[in-house]
Amino acid sequence: MPSSVIRFFRYGPDTRELKVTFVSGRLYVYEDVPPEVAAAFKNARSKGTFFNHEIRDRYVFRDITHEYAG
């Protein structure tokens, strides 16, 4: 189901990094996210709700928006 908040995301199992791009254009990397959390996020009916309850404010993150704003 499309999200009104999250444009897309990508998970790197080797680095345990979850990269989330929001519809606003902001891009964040969440560190040390367990694979089972990433899988649950992928399968969540509401990505925004899952993100707010299970990822936001639970993992160290950094804003990398400007690193990709060629």
C-alpha cells in the first residue's frame, strides 16, 4: 500500500542501515536496525504508522538529504 509520508526505503542487511526517503524529499539513514524490524516495515500495511511506532526515536539516525542533492 502506498504511503502518504514515505516515498521509499531500502535496507542493507550487511550494514543494518535503513535508508528512508520521505515524500518531502528528506533522506535519512537509521543505524543498526535489526533485519526483523526491516522485514516487518516492508510488510506493514501502513508504513507511516509502523515507522512512527517502531523506528522513529528508537534508532540512531542521520540526515543525508544534502549528500544526494546533486
